[in-house]
Amino acid sequence: MSTDQRSLLQYHRRITSAMDHIQTHINNATDEGLQLDAVANAACMSPFHFHKVFKVVVGETVADYTRRLKLERAAGLFFYFKQASVTDVAIALGFSSSQNLAKSFKNEFAMTPSDIKALADVDHLMHLIQHHRKNGNATTEQFSYSDTSHVTRWKSMSMKSAMSTCNQDTLNKLGPLQLFDLPARQVIYHRLIGPYGDGLQAASADLQAFCARNGIAVGNPVVINWDNPKITEPAQCRTDVCLTLMGDCKTPSPYNIQTIVPQTHAIMRGLFDFSFDFGSVWQQLFDSLFSQGMTPADKPCYKVMHLKNSDPAKGIFDVSFCQAVETV
């Protein structure tokens, strides 16, 4: 690897840390954690150089990137939670007023929050945003949660026995929605920005090779999807290509480390080959969540490939589709 390539990877790692910092503070009612100095500090860079490097790596300024994330989150809240008021969402996302949110929303999507609330079909929402967008997801305490006692719920230690080993008779058949209390999972990862799926295999191969060369013990691969492609433009979607860490990793450079926090997850699992439409599962999972009265937590969805039951050489993959959920 050349010196220039190593430098680029180091810049990418630092900017990824800054993006993680922004994501952590995006729902705060104040913008203190989103000030340029704070974000630059997360990347261990001076503000003077940081904003230039950020735009080169991400394709947007820090301000534009942060504003877009807030507005896309607002769009998701207005669509999926019709009862959310503009004022509640504005306060939750740190806008100075409901009027400020409404104006910024109209400028971004050429639609009002009421226009979004009036929609019933997510594909219609995607079409309107793609067609009208000029630049081309309320606090969960506001909502009540239905009883989920009718949904199968397991502790993480029961997960292995509860979910039977997949076989060829169940190939490309998605299992039912189940709830699991999952422990924390620490992963080493590389972030991609662009259409979901693009560059994933190459990034995964590079990450696995890095871990092998450096003696880093890793387990099941994980792919984290940060954005809703029905709202976020494909070119701006964020994907974290990850490997589960089986022990300490003191020198991850040029990669980053993050922890998927312990939480109740809704999971759908199955055995699939390359002919399966993996992207279609997320709509099925969220349809099942909402139909059973559950609410997704403010966490990204992700896929886990279970190596024990997978055979990559034959193109067979045992995959769990996971979304953290709110519990009463």
C-alpha cells in the first residue's frame, strides 16, 4: 500500500469518527455537540482543515450533511408517525422553532410535513421525494406501545436453540418475526457512502484481509444500513461493512470500532442464495413490526451472516435481519 493510499484511509477513518459523533448528537435538543469545533475534535483535526477534508470525503459540508440528516429523520417521523406534531419533531431535532423546521423541510423536499403525513404508500413517498427534491428519519416518548406478549420473545442465550438450523428445504424462505434480547456486539468496520450494495464485497474482503494480517480475532460479518433509501438519495446512503470482534482490538487503524448496544431486537432469519432479493426483507420486517403494534428504536437496521450455517463457496448464506425495538 502506497503512502498516499494510507493517508487517504487515515482521513477516511477520522471523518467516519466525525460522522459517528454527528449521529450520536443528531437528536439532541441543542446543537452544542454539533458545533464545528466539537465535530472536528472527534476527528482529531483542526477545524480549519477539517471542514475541507469532510467535504472531500463525504461530498457535503458538515452543515449541509447535518441539516440533511435532521430533515430526512423528520420526513420519516412524519410518514410513519402521523400523530407527531411539527413542534414536537422540531424540539426533538434541535430546530429553533416549528416554523424553522417547516421552512427548511419545504426547501429540502418541496413538500410540507402535512403533505408527507397524507401519504399512505412508502413507494409513493419515495417517488415524490425523488421527483421534487431540490438537492438531488419526535421523541419516542410521545407514542404508546401495544402489548407485545403475543410475539415470540427469547433471551439471547436461547437464540441458538430457538432458531433451528436452516436447510435446503427452507432456502430463500424468510422465517417469522421474533424478539430477542441481544447482548452488546463490538465490531470493526469500514463505512461506504453510495447505493446500498455498491463496493460491499471489496470492502469486506479488504477488512477480512486486514484482520487476518494483524491477528485480529473476528466472527460473524455484519452490514449496518444507516439510511432509509425511500428518503435518502442512493448516492448519500451510508453502509458500515463490519466484522464482529471476538476479543480486544487495540490497533484498528485505518478502520474504526463501534458497539451495537444491548437491546431487544425484532429479527427475521433465513437461508438464502444470490437469487434472493435481500432488500425486500426490510419492508416485510417493518410491516410486521407496525402490524403487531411495535415501534422501531432510533437505531439503524443491520444484517448478520451466521458463518456456522453459511457456505459462501456455494453461495449459501444464513442471514438475520435485525432492528432494535422500543419496549414498555
